[in-house]
Amino acid sequence: MKNTILGLMLMASAALASTACSKAAAPDAGGGPAAVAAAAPAKAASPTAVDPAAEKEAKEIFSNRCTPCHGPQGGGDGPASAGFDPHPANFNAAQWQSSVTDEHIEQIVQYGGAAVGKSAAMPANPDLMSKPDVVKALRMHIRSLKK
């Protein structure tokens, strides 16, 4: 009898947890960035302050991972961009810069294009999910390329 009651309590707990999790993930049924963003508490940080080590790592990442498609100046004209349709984003364009939020840039950097309704050719960088300062520095670098 004790085991039956314990089993029923465990099943009820699992059902409640499942319901709570599915409601938290409802904005993004795939469990992608929206679900992660909903689960993660917002961090109050200065939009301009960044750790120098994170900034250095971000510049290296941009040079190695982003430049082949987006180009060294972020113009969407890297050597690998010729075959892409749609073309990589031109970070220099004021119109593009004003069309995206900081959060969008950070999500696409971490989760890739397909996760935010853009080209699947933009790869995810899951190794950066544990490096919010580097992601912030990358976003700041991308913002600095506006002309």
C-alpha cells in the first residue's frame, strides 16, 4: 500500500513538472532560444562594459568563424559568401543594424540562423552558450561595424 501511494505521488509530481515545463517552453516548441531565454533570469549589465579577455576572445572568434562569410569588415562579402542565397548579413548597413535587437544578435551567434528564422547556413556556436561575456563582446563588435 505504501509503495502504491508513493508511486502515485511520483507520477503526479512528474505530470505537474511536465505541465510546467511545457508551459515554459510554449513560445518556442522546439526548446530553442525562446525557451532558454524564458528560463534564464535576465542579467542587469552595462551594454558597453566588457571584460578585456572576453573582448580579445570575441575578436579572435570573429576573425576565425565570422570573417569567411561576413568578411573582415562585416560587409557580408567574405570569400565563402559567394555561393550563399540569401547572402550573409552586411553588418555595415545601418538598415540591418536598426532591424535587429541586441538579443537577436546574441541568439543568432549562439543558436544559429535556423533558430531565429534565418538561413540555416549560419551555424550555431554552442560552445559560446557558457560564455556570455564573449557573446556580448561579439555583439558589441558587430554593432561597431555599422557605417
